[in-house]
Amino acid sequence: MELRTGREGVLAGYVSIRWLSCLLVCIFSLIATFAFTTNVHAAPPLFTDVDLPKGQVGSSYSGRITVSGTPPFTWAVTGLPSGLASTPVTNTLYISGIPTQSGIFSIVVTVSDNSTSPNSTQQNFVITIEKGSYEATIAIGSGLKAGETRVLMGATPLATLRGGESIKVSLELGAIRTISVDQIVEHPAEPGIRFKAEMDRKTISESSPEAIFPYYTEYYIEFKTEPSKVGQLSGSGWFKEGYILGNVALDEVTDSDRPDTKYKFVYWILPNGETASSRQLSLKASMPGTCTAKYDTYYKLTLTSKYGATEDSNWYKAGTLAEWKIDTPQVRMPGVLGVFGGKLNAITSQGTVNMDEPKTIEVQWEPDYTMPIILIPLAVILLIGLGYGLYVLLRSAQPKPVFYPPPYQAMPPQPPPPQTTVVMIGGEKPKLGPAATREQLMEKFGELLQRYEEEIRATILGKELPETKTIERGLPSPSVPPAAVEAEVVPAQELASCDFASKRALRVVVTEWEQMVPSKAKKEKDESPTTLIWMRQIYQEWEVMRCLLPRGHTGQHEGEMEIVYSLLNTIREEKTYSAGEEILPPKPHYTDGMPVVKVTASEVVLPEKLPPTTV
């Protein structure tokens, strides 16, 4: 480029500036024209992208609407579901939030651009909000150690679960459901074990979406007796693991079918095989099985005798050897023979017997006629002599006939007064009236001898010995009319005592403790325990009154009183003493408060021997 000077240079510069100015004016004109044309003919906003998915109540929601056009844009939205809001960013409108209402919602979106004369576009859109759901958990506790339980929602089965398992269930929001399981689940292999739900029914909801069912173990424990004749024990059933159960066994039980058999408690046999000696059982449930109350069997030994001591009885353990003995091996014969020294001797007065069942021993007797054979003839001879002497004495006392010389007349004979002769056979001396004859005396002695002979024959032939009886017979004088004799005879029943007797219960008493097996003296260095068996009798004390007035008397009964006892029970207690321990009877004991008396064998009577009348 050449540098020009002077006029030429100035002209050249002016031309250049002029050209440049024109160029600039043209450019600005084009720009203004273009701008004017755009403002006048701009297109309205156009919705190019719409993403409005379905939502759920309670769940987070996100959607968007995009437009094209002249930014910036102005947005307006109406009809949004509750819980949702719109947020515009450049050319996109974002809709988000957590809906709280379900349904199909129509929203209206209006968008305007930034033109000189703004263009607006409006369009309807649909947002669907469903009700939503929540997740519930159903679990079975680990206490269900075996087997499985059904899970039901209402009446609809959901699943079958074992202990420790669980399932999840999706439910719509607001739904409330009842979940149930099997209350009892049997052990598949152990019949005496089962599992029980603490609660077999629960309600789940949105606020409480968990249902856990704990189970615990139960054991079946049976109570019974051995032998079974003792009777059934109550209390058998299902018990929760760890539960402390109890039962009480009777000390003694009498066989209802056989009163001569009874059972006495020994110990409990527990389900684990161990034993417990106390009648009051306390057991912690830890396994199934049977609690057996073991009893020993006792049989009654009854000792009977036709003569001598009354019936006696005692109890002995089955299988043991019982010893028996009578206190009076010799007794007097009943009747006339006994008066003259007749004896009955027991063939066997003592012995032993194996108690394998109830036993009754009847003592057999044999007669001893030694003294009657000697004394009865002597007594007959003595009675004959006495009778003859009395006859001679009375004969000599009779008046002799009186003769009157004439001219007097003899007075007519007067009949003697009525007389009665009473002969008592069996111990009383004969009373003879003055008019008795020798023939009458011999007749009575003959009757006595005949009676003695009959009694001897009856005894030898094994018949029951007759009792002594009082025979009254009148020996009238030949000159006395029979009617006069019978009028003065005294009936025998009027001389007998009244047979009334009564009893009155006084109190229940006990005897002192006695050792069935005497204790042995211990050695100084013997430290082993000692076991003793103590025995005590329980009696009912009675007051017995027997009337001694004549039979047929009038008014109240009068007589004698006596105190007797009837046996109620025999108590046996086994007690073990350690080395050096003082040997004392069982204490405390339920009989401690009873009166203690000393009862002799003569004071004890059987209940059936007591008078039937009770006052």
C-alpha cells in the first residue's frame, strides 16, 4: 500500500470512510429487518415430551413435561393430586411429591413464551394415582421345635411354615387383615409332646404390619396307681414346659370289693425313672410320661374262736409270714360240765401263716372230762345223802294221831296248808316241803343223773354243749289240790335280767407309739443309718350301759356302765435315723392332738359286738 499525501490522500480517506459508513448502515438495516420479522412471525410453544407415569398413594412420584419455543417460559398448572407440586426448569415442567389420594386426575398445563406478543399453549394431561400397598411380615417363633403350622389370612391359606420361618405379604394401603395359625401342633414323632401357640390369631394393618406367633412346648403327664385296684388319680393332662405340678396320694386305701384287703402308699415312680417318697408330689414338667403311686398290698388275718377270747385281727404285708397266738389256750366248759371242772383245750394255740391272701384261722378245741367224771358222782352221792337226811328230819316232825276217850268225839282232821316244793338243778340246793316223800326225792335225783348222761353223750358226739338252765318244778303234797300248787309257782322269766343295752360314743383316742421291730444297740463306730417301723392304734371310745333290772320292769333302765374301745385304724410309719440321732417316734404327726390312752385287750371289742342302740 502506498502512502499518499496531500489532496489526493484526503480524498482517498473520505471515500474509504464513506464506504465504511454505508456498509454499517446496510448491516444495521438488515439486522433490524430480521428482528422485526421474527417478533411478528414467532411460533407458539410446542409440547414435545410428556412423561407422567402411574403413582401410588404414599409412594414418591416423579413426572415431567417438556416444550419447545421462545424461552423463557411461563407455566401454570391446575388439578394436581394432593401431595404433588410442579417445578419449572427452563423448558421443562417437573411434577413430584408423595400423593395422599388415589384416583385419575386431569391436570391443565398452560405455557407462554417470551415473544413481543407472548404466545401461549394449553393442554390437558392425566395422572393416575393408585391406592398403593404395604408389606406385612408373618413369622413363626422358634418354640415350634418340630412339625409345621398352617398360616391363614381370614379363611384363605397362605403358607405352611416351620418354627423360625416367615413370609411377606403385600397389602393395599388401609387394608386390615386377620392372620391365624394352628393353635396346637402335635410332635410328628413323640405322641406325648405337642406345641401350643401363645396367641393363634393376630390383626395386621399399615401401622402394625408384623404378626409373630410364638409357640411353647407341652408334655402329657399321666397319674395312676399300682396296683390299679387302689383307684384312679386325678390331674392327668398337658402341662407347659417348666410348670410345677403337684398331686397327693392317699396314705391307705381299702379295697371296695374286699374289705379284708387294703393298700398302703410306698413311693412315687416319676417319668424319668426316679422315685419320691413323699405322698405330696411336686414335679417340674420337663418330659412326657407317667407318675405312678406305688402301693404295697396288705391282707387281714382274722383269728376266731368258738370259746375263749373274742375275734381278733391284724394286717400283714402281702408275702410276709404272720405269727398268731391265743392268750387263753384253756377255757372252762359251758353248762353243768363247766361247773364241775370240765375244760376245753385248744388243739393249736399258736402258729404262722404265709399272707398271700386274706386268711381266717379258727381255733379248734378238744374237751377234757377228767374233773367232771370225778366230781359229778361225788356230788350226786352228796345230794342223795342230804336229801335222805332231810327226809328223815321232816318225817320225824310230822304230828302223831290223837285219841280222845269217850264220851268225847274226835275233832275232824284239818287239811294242811298248800305247800310248794322247788328243786333248782344246776347249783341250788333242793328245797323240800314238809309233805315230800322219799319216792319224790329219788325221782328228782334220777332226772339229774339222766340230764348229766345226756350232756356227756352230746359232748362226746361233737354236738354243741348245752347251756345251764334253771328248772322249776313243784312237789305238791298228796293232800293238796293241783290248782293250789300251780298258783304259787314263780315263772322263770320273771327272775331273768332285762336284756336292754346301749352305747354312747365318747371320743377318738390313740395309744402310745410302739416299735414293731425292737431297735438294736449300735456299736461305737457304727455310723450306718438305722430304720425302724413305728406302730400306733386309733380307737373309738364307747360308754356301754347294761340294764340289771328284772325283765319286763317299768320305768327307766338301770344298771352298770363300762368303757370299751373299738379299733378304727392301725398306723405304721417307717423312719430312718442317722448315726448318733436320738430315736424318737414320728413327729409331727396328724395324731399328735388326739388323747393318748392305754388300752388293754379285755377292753377292745369288735364293732359288731357293740349294742345296736346308740344314745
